[in-house]
Amino acid sequence: MQVAVLGTGLMGAPMARALVRAGHEVRVWNRTEAKARALEATGLTVCLRPASAVAGAEFVISMLSDGRATAGLLADAALCAALEPGQTWIEMASARPEEARQQARDLAALGVAHLDSPVSGGTAGAEAGALAIMAGGDAETFAIARPVLLALGRPVHVGPSGAGMLAKLANQAIVGITIGAVAEAMLLLERGGADPAAVRDALKGGFADSTVLQLHGARMTDRAFAPGALCTTQLKDMQNALAEAEALGLTLPMARAIRDRYLRLIDAHDGAAEMDHAALFLDLLDVQKPR
């Protein structure tokens, strides 16, 4: 199928490569052209304007920084003029549910179907085509888009427009809170004299086991925070989750506490915004009382 990918950053680039491996004809656009050019060797086509990328594509996948960035694209008259009835736009970046619903309304006016389909699994999952994909929107549209989504991972239809983004916010709340718990566990093991790697191995298959424990626990022990998912992205998602909860009249104390810790981390450490979100471990080190 003909697929346009708008945004070839940390996640968009490996997703585009996965689509090419699956045999799709892929065109890409990125604000920073050099990032897109780096993908040319994989056999896809680089476009200098988003309108050129979407023209004639059966599916348009947007993987930009957030919902506002996608809204900016949809305000581009040239891009909207290039869209055609019958196309499907798949928003795969993290955004707020209402942003996704507004995208769906704007695109419906152009005859373009819409799914909000954010992902989980980080760069490793994107490279392997093994992302968890939470799709919101019309069930028939999901069925049409499923063959493309299968090239990227495991798609599940979770409800109407906006439900995909809500699922992503729930996912990010779980991830952020679990990172905080794993950080405390890793520090406890280090300071108590146990081997953190051996303990992670011992916990495999138990109730405490998780991808966060195995992957991010190792990053914390090794102090290796090259980004797979950015602290700034985790912070944005925690803030969006809290905003959505407030709109629903809910209080999420653990999510609020983790949001505040990411704010403190980014403020206290130069470069932390661009570190992997496992760098929350550094904030835990900061708050230890000297013995």
C-alpha cells in the first residue's frame, strides 16, 4: 500500500523502516530534512513538503511531537488541498483525546477517515515492528487500516475517536509510576549490597516482573540514559493524563507525584529533557539524605 509518514524522529524513522520491510511503498517528510534523508537507503522516498508526501497516499501516518504539531499540519492549506476523500489519516503520536477528536472532525470535512492510534514500546519496539498500538475511531476504518498497522506491531481497537489517546495516557501513567517504583527498588538493592542484575533475573516471571523492570532497571544500574523515550515526552503525557483526569473530576495522586518528579529532574539536570525517561533514577539520587 502507499503510505505517507509525517515525522521521522526517534519513533517515526524506525516505523518507516518497518513499513518498507513489510513491502509498503513509503514516502516520508520531516521538518528537519536531514533526518528524513538518512532513510533514503532503505528504499523509501523523501518529500520536501508534507503535501507532496500525502498526495495519493492511501494512508497518512503522523508521528510528530504532539497534537499541537499535528494541528499545525492540518492548518496548512497546501496539505489539506493534497488530501483526497477515501484516504485514512492515522495519528500515532501522543496527544490529548480532545485533540484527536478535533483532528477527526477536521479530516471528516475533507472526506478523510481518522484513527487515533498511539503506540507503546519505544524505539526498540518500533524497530522490531512490535509496538503496542491502541486505536480509537470507527471500527470499519480500523479494519481497513489493520494491514498497515500490523507492519508496526499489535493493533487493538479500544473504542471510539479519542479512546486511543485515552488508552495511551493510561499506559503512560502506568509506565511513569512503574519507573518510579523500579528506581526505588534498584537504589535499595545497590545500597543494600545485592546484585541488581541478579535480582532482576530472579524476578523474571513473577508478579514484579515487567519490561520496565528489565529494560529500565538495567539502564538505572548502568547509568545509561541514551533516549529510547524522552523525559520531556513522559512529562507531557503525565501532564495530559492529569488534565484529562481533572476534566473527569478525578484525582490521581501517584500520577501527580511522578509528574512533579519529572519536572524537578528536568529543572535540576542539564540535558535531562533529552535523556531516556529511566533517568528519573537521577532525581531519586538527588533526594537522598546524606548519611
